[in-house]
Amino acid sequence: MPVTEPVTAYIGLGSNLEHPEDQLRSARKAIAALAGLRELSISSLYRSAPMGPSDQPDYVNAVMAVSTTLEPLQLLDALQAIEQAQGRVRSGERWGPRTLDLDLLLYGEQNIDLPRLNVPHPGLAQREFVLYPLAEIAPPQLNVPGHGALGDLLKQCPDRGIRVIGRV
Ligand code: ROI
């Protein structure tokens, strides 16, 4: 029987509607319960001002590390099903508010360029609400394909006021 080596993947969690902290806690449980996936660690909860339109509530973000034998698109399908189950409505408004956003940030050291999926997640290298929680659970040497070491990305990322607000 073929044995698939597990891959370490990083998932970004974000919400700014309908009790964001609870949204992230529910999502964490749903992700950890997926077949073919094991939770390795999860960051603290971080609050930050919205990137994009400012007439929306602050966001709560976290990053989760998992070990998985799911293929990238299988993992994406599973994450999108969790978003739907938690009432995500795609309003069509670009960068509008959302109950739950689950992003596949990194999948091992793979570069993936598909119509439905880009990994590393575009924007990862510049976004404080991804880099700060990621740096809490990943080593500074972590290679972000195409961008270099996580520690260097973090040094180049200004702190625009992101704050730890608690545990998931
Ligand atoms: N802004 C912050 N601070 N956190 C997010 O998770 C987030 N997600 C988004 C946009 C609308 C780009 N802004 C965000 O999708």
C-alpha cells in the first residue's frame, strides 16, 4: 500500500463578524477533527484594524500548523466546507467583512499556482495579521517559497497596531 508522507501546512484563520473569537474557536475544532489531518499548534488570537475598506469591524486572526496527508485541493475543499458551515456568505464585495476566512498559507515548501489556489498565499509576506501569528508558532528560518525566511519578512513588516487578545 502506498504511504503518503505527511506535510506540514499552515492555515490562516480570520473573522470580523458574529463573535469573531467564537468563530475561530469553532473553526479550530472543525479543522482538528478532519480526517487525514492532525493539529500541531495554534497561535494566540490577534486583533488588528481591517486591511481594505475601513468601514468594517476590526479582525481577529490566528494561524494553525497541521500535519496532513490531504492533497492541497482536498484541504482547500475541506476548509471551504467549514467556512460555509459557519455561515460564510460571499457578498461579492472585495475585501468586505466576513464571518470566517480560512486560508491555506503554506503547504510544505510547495509553490502551487492553480485557478482556485495559490500557495504561498498571496499577501502572506506583507500582512502583519498573518506574519505575527505565524512567527509565534513557526521558526524564523521557516522558508516561505519565493520570499525567503519568515524572520526576515517579519523584520520588514511594520507593526500597524496588531495586538494579542487571548488564546483560541
Ligand atoms: N484585515 C485584517 N486585519 N485581517 C484579515 O484577516 C483580513 N482579511 C481580509 C481583508 C478584507 C483583506 N482584510 C483583513 O480578507
